[in-house]
Amino acid sequence: MDVDIWAWVGDTQRQLHEAGHTGLAMAIGDVPGQALEGRYAQLDVLAPAIAQQAENLELPWLEFYARYWHLIGRVGDRAQGAVAMADAETLVEFARREDVRDCPAAPGAVIALVVAQVNTDGPGYAAERLAALSATGVEPESLAFSAVAEQYVAALVDAGRVDEAITHAESAVAKLGAVGREASWELGAASARALLAAGRAEDALTALTAAADFKPDDPVAKEHRDGVLRALVLASLDRVQEAVDALPDLDVVGDHPRDWVEWAHAIGRLAGSAQITNSWQLGRVLKQWVDYFAMMGGYRARVELALIAGELAVARQGVWQARSLADLAESAAGELKNPGDIAERIAALRAGADAVTPQAAPGPTAELVGYFDAADGFNADPERWVGWLTPLSGQDLEATRRHTTTLGFLGFPAKGADIYWTMLVASGDIETADPQDVSYLTGLLIEARQDERLEQMAERLPAAQRHLALGRLHRARERWEQAAEEGEAAVNAGAGAEASRLWSSAVQQNGDNAKGAQILRGLIDAEDTEPEDVWRMITMATAAEDWETVRVGAAKVGMPLQSAEGPIEEEMGLVRVILPAPDGSQRAVISLRTGPATARLAIPQPPGMDYNAGDLVVFDPQLLEPVPESAEEQENFIPPFAAVSMLRPGGYTSWFFDGAAPSEADWTEFNEVLAERGWPMWVYSDENYTVSHPTSGERLQGVFGWIAVPPDVTPVEVDALLDDATERWVHPLAWLDLAKAVDVEVERHERITKEYGL
């Protein structure tokens, strides 16, 4: 994005603040961070909300800004492909509108569309990408130039024009240098990939090293992306130890789908070394990645990962995995616009699998179930067990249970479902099957997303199992009304505790906490009741203000309460309640626990928040962090809990103060005055906050924060108290917003703000 857009963002925030849209102003500043830092749950809620507000306020640039960053959060690190294509195309059309096309960020829409095409099928869209990027017409002076050049280089590589890609990268860097600008790290990386594709691995390493100090467009991702590419280049040079050292660990790269294919290619080159373990765990992860791209419409990535995973399976004698992955790659290749040599690679994978001699089973076929049960669950290789149990699966029920559930564990639920289906459904015995087998098959069908098949099976099941299976399906697909209906029917048919839990969670999702609590209350004395059931009942009953049920739950978990009836309002110590902020982040608010699942917020919040000091909130009593082990750490530990809902707002109003910090004695007296009135105050500044002395210009320790007052206190009273409490301070305190609200000494507060640089 062009630097002008950031100046515009700052100006827009100021205007929104002045117009009273404080929450919106706070939110727009954090959207890029959400997209780049992987805070997608927040981004997916916040960005569309900003876009909608911007449309309502007739601010098309702001609407584009929000939609652009939301799309970048999807097609960037998340690497969404076909599922994002329509939105990317729509954004390009939006950017061409007369009231948007002059936005400095408008070329970003084309880049986002090109990235979506890369994620879908890079080589298949190479020609379209080159045409779209050429039409942007950006010049080297624009900060969009590097991003356009980076994508153009990648498109040339995918088009098979590798030499042109290398030349274009060199030309782009030279053009940037001619106007006094430096290439982005991403452009340098694209150049390295082009050189690697040309078989010039040494030059690729040189290019990547030269780009190391370039400023990245995505600073959050640079370190791990550089590590993945560097490892691939070094592996191509057979510099194995250096490649292993450079390669980010799986627990790092696992959060970044954009890097999975390149990481897998590097692993494929290094798996034969002693430093990299080609294990079933690796195979399971790669299959999860394959499935991810199936959901995201990443057709090319899905095929590439299936082939790499298959080759690795062959190397560890995994014949059934290799064949399954070859079948998957062949099926997925039908989605590619330009398959290239995929058919030849699939054939080579099949030939490799045929040439492998699987490892011998640990005992006679008839005794394998016993061997399976006796195996060390920590060290046993589930991939080998799938192969060993295959001859028995579908014939012997005990073997089938172990075989199919292990297949599901390894990421092949459809394969397991097929075997179970043939044995239990196609045979005609599903009506009398063991409920455990029905449950296993239901889980496999849900994981395999074979919803119609599950519904067919459910039609033949006894009532309790039928309703429970359909309820599980609806819950998995977040169809809460249907899940509640099936859960209730399952309970009435005698399906037991699992059905009650399903029904309760579904009605809770539909907003009926009172009913959800009563459903679980029916389990309170059952033998299979779990502590989680009781706590969930307490939480829902609290939200519904069913205090009698809350007390029943508290007694069940051994939590003593002082009162015997009515609302529970006790002092149970401090907790941290985790609440959402307008910018999509989260805030930990110190609060006083008043009941098993309630807390009263104790910290003033800025205007624009949906909560403030004095509010009574419901929280989930499940700890978000473990209690520290040491006594010293426990003494300072304030337990954190996730907020669930607002029970009763306190009606408090917050007022901002700012200025030079007073003496310790004055500050203590100030705190005492506020505490006497029960007005919560919180300092948001830290020791790094300083203000300017109005005459000497020296830096003074500053202080700013918020004071919250209850609804029966008028702004005039707050202004008068602050005036009295601070009148003898060496340096005055400013409360400009409050002064404007009461229209008292506004000019004085404006002067303080200006003179002290607040």
C-alpha cells in the first residue's frame, strides 16, 4: 500500500473520533495487524463490520480499506483459493468505481485477485495473472510497485518463462534503485525462486542472502518464510545440515498455510537424511494440510502435497498411504486448468508403491487384534497397524473397529467409513449394530463430510441412535435449531447423557440459557455426570439468573455460598475477565468475583466499549491459564476467565484525564478522594509516557487514564471534584472531554493540552 494511505488512515481516525465514532476509529487502526498477525477470528468479524459502517457513512475509501485487508487475511497467510475468488473479483470491480479508483491502495485489489489465483492454481492462471498485473500501470515511485513486480515474476515462473522472470526481477530492482527506493524482501524472494526454478541454486542463495536486509511487506511472516525458502535452496545444493538448521519447526510453520507446499518440498529433499525423521506423525500432518486445501479450493497445493506425502510414505514403506494419496492426487488433478506433468508424477508414485515390500506384521493375522491392544500406545506406528489390520477389516468386527478408527485418526475417515459402511449398512445389520459401532461410523461420516450417507444410515437406526446421530451431524455443521430438535428427541428416546449434552449446547447456542441449564440439571445426580456438565449448568443458569439452580450446582462442586436465596452477590476475590475490544483484540479487565460465574468489572474503560466498570458479567468458570505451581507465583496470580455475556450493566460513564504526574503525596490523596466516592480510576499510561514542560520544554513524567462514575453522578459533579482535588498541584491536569460536556473552562483545558503536548 502507498504511504499516502497510512496518512489517510490517521486522518480518518481523527475525523471519526471527532464525529463520535470512537469504536470505529479504534478498530480501523488494528485491521492490518489482524490480517498480518493471524488474528483471523477477530478480523473475520471486525473487517466486515467496518466495511458495513463505512458504506452507511458513505466513506468508500474506508470500505475498500476494510474489504482489502479482510481479503488479504484470507488469501495471504491462510492461502484461500477458489473459496475467495468471487470476493477478490468483486473487490477489483469495486476498486474501479469512480469514487474509489484514485485511492492509493486501489492496485492492491488486483494483487489480491492474483494471489487468490495463485492459491487456486498458479500455472493454470499464469496468463490471466500476467495480463492483470500489466494493466495496473504502477510506476517505481509507488509502494505498490514491488508487490506488483513480485507477483509478475511468480507468474512468469508459473508460465514456464523462467529466464524472463529472472530478467524482470533484476529490471524491477534496478528501476526501484533509480528512484532511490529499495526492493521488498518479497521481491527478492521471488527472484530467488525464479533462479531456483532455472536450476541456478547457488545464484538463488546469493539473491536470498542479498534480500535479507530488505524491508518486508509482511514483517510478521518474513522470518519463517525466509527460513523455509532458504532451507529449500540449501537442500537443492545438498547442504543438508545448513538446510535443516534453516528450516522452521513444524510447530512454527503449521500456523501458516501459505508456506506448507514449499516446506513440504524442503522436507521431501531432506527426509533421507539422519537429521529429519520421516514418521507417521509427519504423514498425518501432511494429510491434514491436503484436506485444508480441499476446503479452501487450493487445487494445485492439494495435488502437490498429496504427491509429496505419497513419496514420503513410499520411503517409510507405507504402501497403503502411498496408493491412497495417488488416488487422491489423481482425483484432485481434474480441477487443474494446466495439469502439466502431474499424470507422470502420479504414475511414478504408483510404481514406487508397487515396488515396496511392507514391513511384516508382528504376529499371525488371527491374533493381530490382541497384538494391537497390547501395543505401546506411545511408540506404536498407527500407519503400519492400518496395513496389518487390512486383511481382517470388514470381516472381523473387533479388527474393523480398530482399523477404521485408526484410519480416521490418520486423516482418512472416508476410507474407514467405506469399510464400516460395507460391513454394517450394506450388509443390512445396521438396525441391530452395537451403539458403539454406530457412534464410530457416525464420527467417520461427519469427518469425511458424507452428510447424505449419514442421513441414509440414520433412517434405518432405532429412534435413540437415529436422533443422536442426526444431532451430532447438525452440531458439527452448526445448524443449532435442528441440533436442538434432534437432541431433545434423542433424550426422549432414552439416548442418555450424551444426548442431554448435545441438546443443552444447542439450545444455549440458540440463546436459551435457562432451558440449557434445566436440561443439564436433569443429569446432576446421574452416574455419568462430569464436572464440566455441572459448570456448564452453572454458567447457563447464571446467565438466565436462575439462582436456585446456580446454588444446586455450587453445592455439587463444593463451592460454599453465604446466601441461601436470591441473586448471588459475594466477594470471592479478584479475577481477570477477558472481554473483546472494538479493534478485535481482547482486554483482560480486573474484576471482583461475585459468584460462581459472575464478576463485577473494576477497571474504567474508554468510551466506545460495550462494557465499563460496574458492569456485572457472566464468565465461563474454566480457567484460561493453569494455576502456577510455586507458592510465590500463586500469591500474585489473578485467574483469567472468558466473558460469556453481560448480566447487568452498571451504567457507569468514563472521563479521560491527562497531564504531568503530581507528587506522590498529591497522587495518594487524589486516589483516596476517588475511592471515598466509589469512583473507579485506572491509569493507562506507563513510565515511558512523558509530557513537555510549558516553559523549559523538558520532559516530565506524564499520567493519563479514565475515571468511571455511577449513573447518579452528573458531569458537573465530576468536574467540580477534579477541580478541587487538583487545584494545588504544581502542574495542572486536563480533562478536556469533560470540560466540553459541562461547558466549563474549555479554553483552559485546551491550553493545558497544547502547552504540555498532551
